Amino acid sequence: MRAIHERLPDTDLLYLADSAYCPYGPRPLSEIRDRALACGRWLVDQGARIVVVACNTATAAAIELLRRELPVPVVGMEPGVKPAVAATRNGKVAVLATSGTLASDRFRSLVQAYAAGVEVYPLACPDLVAQVEAGELQSDQTRNLIEQHLATVPEVDVIVLGCTHFPPLKPLIATCAGSHVTVIDTGPAVAAQTERIARQINVPAGSGTIRCATTGDPQLVAPALYNVWGAPLPLVGVQIDSAVVVHE
């Protein structure tokens, strides 16, 4: 959302956190699809002209379903394996993500397509998702968890942030990894694609307002949202029933 807001400062944004079902990573594929479609339909009902699936796990599980079922353009995201392979000097790359993303066919296809001759080390980090949800971006516990994860792989020189919870941790991850390591965040590329589509379909300029909604308890989510964004944002609680999906 931050990257999109920087590119489209006059566009009104609506951010939806499916906090009641967080994290998606360990959940069954069918449930992730249900939630992604239900949330996508809710956003469209609220007037969304573009839906950005700001979650690697939801993209891997449901992007084709969303593009088929929603009447607006859908922008997905995936771990930055291709730019990581281009950036590595020693041929060793780590991907920090959820177990759902790392187990997906989409991730395997990325590695097969772009990582020939490069060692890609997948690191499932659901504990870091929980730290960000709690707003713990600089705590000793978060630092210790990052260091423990990085200690399980050889000397990588590129780290991919394969989960949209992780960009707020980028400064701490970079510190733990060392100055010789490049940390890749795909958010700017997603924002660029969103801007291109917004221009193509003539999304009207607004006042640049940002509204936030959560399926969880706003009183619990608001402090973490403040810590991540760096300023207060309007936040309301919503109830979104799961969609009925015919599973293929």
C-alpha cells in the first residue's frame, strides 16, 4: 500500500486485512481460495476499480480464480526469484515466505524457470508474520528470530522478502544479514503494475484518502497498523463471510 500510495498519491485506497484468518500460510488451499474470493468480492462491492492481492500465498492459491470471478483487474504478486537470481554474485539466494507460498506450484515454477545454476533456500517464517501482526518491528525477540532463520542457510548474498508482512522488517533483516547481502522487496514492482493498469482504465483521481478495514478486532490491529505505517490511519472492523467456491 505504501508503494502504491507513492506512485498514485491522488488515488483513494482501501486496505483490507483479513486478520481473523491470519496467517494464510498454514491454511488449506481451499480455505485460502474461499477467503481470497470473499475479500475480493467485498472490495469490489466497496467500489474498488482494481484489486491488488497483496499476499504471495493468496496469489499462489487463488489468482486465477479471482481473475475469473471478479469484474475488475486483479494484480497479484510472487516472490522476486528472477531479480534475485540476476543480483546474486555467489549463486546463493534465500526466500523468506510462508509455508503456503513455498509449497505452491507457482513458487516451484519460478525456481525452475529462473534459478538454473543458483541455490535457492526456502525459509518458512510464520513466526515473523506473528511479530509484524503484533507490531514488533525492532524488538530483541524479532531480531533473534531473524538471526535463527538466517543461521540455517549458507552464506547467501541475496534475500527475497516473499511475504508482504516482511517489508516493515527490511531494515532489521538487512542489519542481521550484513551489508554484503541484497534484500529484495517486490512491492515497488507491484505498485508499478497497479499504476499502469490505473492509467489504462482511467481510474479517476480522488483526494488520496486511505481507509483501512480488518476482519479482526480493530483495537488489537490498530497498534500494529500504526507501528507499520508510522502514522494513525482510519480503521474499522468488518465481517466477511467465506465465499462458496466450486473447488477444481
